[in-house]
Amino acid sequence: MEKHQNGEDSEQLDPSICGYDSLHHLLKDNLKPHHFQEVNRLLTGLNCGKVLETIALPQSATALSAEHGFDLQAFCFHADKEVLREPRIVRVGLVQNSIALPTTAHFVDQKKAIFEKLKPIIDAAGSSGVNILCLQEAWMMPFAFCTREKKWCEFAEPVDGESTKFLQSFAVKYNMVIISSILERDMNHGDVIWNTAVVIGNHGNIIGIHRKNHIPRVGDFNESTYYMEGNTGHPVFETAFGKIAINICYGRHHPLNWLTFGLNGAEIVFNPSATVGELSEPMWPIEARNAAIANSYFVASINRVGTETFPNPFTSGDGKPAHADFGHFYGSSYISAPDASCTPSLSRNRDGLLVTDMDLNLCRQYKDKWGFRMTARYELYAETLARYLKPGFEPQVIRDPLLHKSSS
Amino acid sequence: MEKHQNGEDSEQLDPSICGYDSLHHLLKDNLKPHHFQEVNRLLTGLNCGKVLETIALPQSATALSAEHGFDLQAFCFHADKEVLREPRIVRVGLVQNSIALPTTAHFVDQKKAIFEKLKPIIDAAGSSGVNILCLQEAWMMPFAFCTREKKWCEFAEPVDGESTKFLQSFAVKYNMVIISSILERDMNHGDVIWNTAVVIGNHGNIIGIHRKNHIPRVGDFNESTYYMEGNTGHPVFETAFGKIAINICYGRHHPLNWLTFGLNGAEIVFNPSATVGELSEPMWPIEARNAAIANSYFVASINRVGTETFPNPFTSGDGKPAHADFGHFYGSSYISAPDASCTPSLSRNRDGLLVTDMDLNLCRQYKDKWGFRMTARYELYAETLARYLKPGFEPQVIRDPLLHKSSS
């Protein structure tokens, strides 16, 4: 098990965090095979005798994984053969990582060290033939927003800044679309800061950006200290490898956000995140899978890894003493499919690369099978939402006329 | 293990269905305690050291469970103590059951046999002090809609029909709100049929009805042969024990349906269902929990049990030979809380009663904690949905301008 990069030994952490690598391994290593098979069927949605195949990756990729100690897993989702359409198989890569230097190091060194750390992981993705690669939220910096200190704003970059340039070279080298979630500085609009995903095309060009739609104000995640709700709508990016969208972090709690990317035609929605165990871990295996089911598309969930310690202790508005970190980023990146199945998750503790093949034809096949769009009655909800927004909105409540009897 | 009431021995079924009673028991019986504890934390969302307590039920209830062989489990969700509000603890009961006679029996006998089968389960709920009891979808008949035969329409009843009268006596006897999901015959509107939940107040009065909003056309569930989309909106029923709503079966796949019950103020949403393993089991543990998280309310999920065989074989539109049943109703009723935790599920194979205490204060506490309503940007989505509905809707797509290069 790797050492945490901020100087902590993993042995010092809660043993419940470090005693196993992932839920999948915990179950597989401790259940009899036929029990594991049935548990796995229920948990990963592999119904009707379906099997989630693993992919053999090239030796160059597995060697990088072994040398640099990052988790590397690869799976394949199938779709039915169609008569009138060829399969549209896309290989997706997800990267999760801890930071590379203590948060007290010089900012330039911190960012450069993250670049260096990511290079072999991105090389492994490229040499594995990944078509679309997505990094975690604000991958180019520590997730410092818990501190409410403005000095971390220095990490912000323009859309075409050094982090984008760093990734553009890989996009060209490997003919790979790359989604890069950064802290953006919009210099043309008064230097304001945004939480932004930059979509880099497979020729290295910037196709466009999406700014995080929903901003948390929960626990240590009071990110509205730094940036406001995004103003870029719900764009779907038509790339060489499919129609993709990005639902950044806290936006995964909002079903309407997922819905709207679907209405705009997304076939894969990426959810680059940064979230910690004590806050959100029970929700992590639920929300992305629900979005994939409800919207008949693939969802790719990425979470950062490790514990980040900051120089000045901060409080969390929970009456507890000030502290210098806000918990364990539990990794566990995974992919959900429209048929309700999902891959196992990457490690809870280590950097990792998840490679997954998916036939995008599965999306329309599941629209046809379940008919969720056809049966959605959007007109009912458009009318309801419009009515709800009015100050005089009265909820549809049917009160038991005998209610006063109960309180007598 | 009970015999299936339609004459099949459970031994004849797929062993993967019958080899264990529930996922919870499969894991608990086969993992070491400390492994089970961690797996259970991840799967049931018991974070931050939370424990889901069991409740001791009166001997009268456990005796009925033992005598009649139905699963009986009881749990308790806690909320934080508030300064200005007293706890609002409600005891909820969910009933899952198989049918009681073969589908070839006289219809009068079939219905009466179900009544007789339910009596001890409802008595167990009443003597356990349940405040709100909910039965499964169309509990008073076999789920015959797969056949597309119209003779089953004879089971339909007016809102104040015999099934309602049967339950009204229990409502009065036990001071219990009862939600009864029936096949409704609307004699005042041309004898049309609806899939309807009747809400019976704790004084035995009929508070109101809700008609299923979304009707499936999937696999054997082509229910639109019998009834259309409901015309009763998204009512929330203000009962003596809290504000409740009913999202019937297939409506659980529609996040907007869940959302709207929440906008109207529901604190518990019941999801009476009838769904089979091969079709929906991977979705079952996902959608209800997601709805509870996203809308900061409790969700009570109920599914019927057993395999129902019909006299005339029918096809499923899947190219396979005609068959006389449409799979195993897998029970697994459970309750989800707004904090992302959930109870274990009832048996996959046996009738059951799940009793659960919940402090409704948890709903607003989680609205305050996570702020999903505050950060929801409903105005954005009202506008988008209205635009989407127009025939000329153009999705927000940003196309890679270099896309033609890729195909060359």
C-alpha cells in the first residue's frame, strides 16, 4: 500500500479505511465463489446471466501500473447486435489520484509534481488505446476550498492555461479526447473564478467548456466562497468518439441536472468529483447508477484519493475543534451502464486508472426497452415546475378532514 | 421455506433464487463479523458510526409470524434532537405477499383467500403499533396484466369496494392509516379502469386516492392494455401521522415523479410494486435510495413475492416460446432514509412484514444539511423542459469543428 503523499503513513489512518482495497475485493476474497457470484449479481446488476468481461491491456500499461503502484483495471460492457447499425465501441479511461506534495510546498512545485505523477497514468491510458480520458475534479491542485482562504485562488488558470497545454500534448500523441476539470480564472470577465471542465479534442484542440451547475454549501464543502453556479447550461460535446457531457461533483445529487444532459443527447456523462468518506460514501454507489438507469446513458464516476492536510486549521460549522484536513477522499471510481450494471470500483486508497469498453448502442437499446422517455410526461412536469416557482405556489395536499379528531 | 401457493415447490426454482433468504443474510451468514460490519456500512449507508437499531415487537406479533411463516423484521431510524421541535416518530409497516390460490380458482375464492392470508399479517402490524401500513401493488389479485386477457378486469373494484371495506375495519381497530393499491373501476366515468392507491385514514375514512402516473410498456409489463396514465397529479395526503404520498411501481423509474411528490411536501413516499427478478432486481436497491437522498424524504419500497402461473400461455415480444408465468416476484421490501441509509430487505421468497420507526424530523434536517432544494436551480429546468417540449427543440450540442478530420 502506497504512502500518502502528504507525509502520513496509511497505517495511521482508520483501519476500516485501509484494511481492504475495495468493496469488490473484500467480498471476493472472503466469500465462497458461488456466494460471491450471487452477491455480485445483486450488487453490480449482472442479471440474465450477463458477465462483465475483463480486458487484457498491453504489457506497456501493466508495467507502468506495477512500476508506479497505481491500480489498473479494465472491463467491457456489451450491447446486442443490431441489424441496421454497427456497434459503436468506445474505450473510456478514468484517472483518480492523490496530490503529490504537501500543501505547504511552493504552488509551482505542487502543480508540477501532480503533472509528473499523472504522466505514467496517462501514458498507460494512451498505450491502452483509450479514446476518452477523464481526470478528477480540480485535478491540478489540492482540494483546498474547505479552508476558505483565498490564497488557493492562485491555482486558477485560464481555459487555455498550463494544465490544458499539458494535456493537449497527450491528446495529440494518443488521438485521445481528454476531459480536464480545473479551477478556471475568467480573465475576460473581471477575473472571476469558476469550477470548469475543459474538453480537449483528439487533435489537441479545445472543443469547449462546461462550468459546474450546482455548488455545495455542506460541511467543509462551502465552495461558493470561491465560485458561483455555472453559466454554460448543459452542453453535450460531440467528439470523434461519441456525445459526452460533464456533471461536475455535487451536480450528481441533482436528478434534473442528469436529466438535462440526457435531453441534450449525452451518451456518456462524466462525473469528476472530490468527496470524502464520512460525508458521501453511502451515496456514491447509488446516484450515478440511478442516473444511468433513468437516462439510458453511461455514467463515469471519478473521485480523488487520499487525505489532504492544510497549513492552517479550519472549522466545519459543526461545533467541533478546528482541524487541518477534511477526511479521506475514497477514490472508488467506477462506471455505470444504462442496463443497471456497473463495473467494480477502483481502490479506495490508491491512485488508479479504470479502462472500460462500452458499446454506445446500449443507450438507445435501453431507451427502446424501458421507454422512460416515452412515458416521462414532461409536459406535466414543465407545468408543475413553472407553477412551483411562483411565490404563491400551493402544494397539492389532501388533508384528512377528520384530522382534528386525532389531536383531541 | 414456504411452498409457493400456485403449487410449485420452491425447490423446483432456480437455486440462485432459493438458496438464501436475502442479501443481508447471505452476507451476514458468510462473512466474518468485522468484514460484515464494513460491507454493511458501505451497503446500507450507516456512516459516521451510525447503527440501525432493531425494535423488539410484542409477543403477539412474533407469534403470528411464527404461526403463519411470514418474515417479520423491525428497525428504527433516528434523527438528531432539535431545540424547537419535538421528535415526530412514526411507525411504518410494509406488507409483501404471494397470492393465495392458483389463478385458475374462482375469482371470488382467490380474492377471499388473499384476504384471509393477509389478516394475521395486518393483525401483527396492528398489535405492533404500526401507524401507517402499506400493501403491495394490486394486492387483491394476481398480477395478471402480462396475459393481456380482459377477463382479469373483473377483479377491479370501485374506490369504496370490498377491498377497501376489508381494510377499513383494520384501520379503525388499530387506529392505523392504510394505503391500499387496487385495480380501480371508475363507474362514474364510463367504467374505465385505473391503477389506484386508496388512502384510508386512521378513523376508517377514505382520505383520497392517487392513480399511477407512469404506465410501463416493457417486457411482460404492458399494463397500458388495461389502464392509462393517472389523472390525479401528485397529491400528498396529510394524515394523522405525517404527510405521505404514493409513487406506484413503474413511477419509481421517473426522477421527476419522485421530485414532484417532494415539492408537494411528502415526508414518506410509498412505492407499492410488483416486479420480477430478471427484469428489475439490479435497479431495486438503487432507485428508491436515490429518491430518498435527492428529495430528503423516506421511501418505503414494497414488492410482491412468488411466481404466478396463468392458465393460458402468453408471449413476451422477445421471440421466445409462449410461457405461463413471468418470473419470480422477489419481495425484498425495504425502507430508505434521507441520510442515504436503509434497512435490510425482507425475504426474497416469503411473505413478510417490515416495521420501521422513523423520526420525520430527519427530512428537514437533511434539507438543511445538504441544501438540495436551495441549490436546485428549478428555474433553469422549468425553462429547459418548456423548451424541450416544443417540436423545434434543438439540443445544446457543441460539435468538435475538427470532427470531419477524424473520419478521414
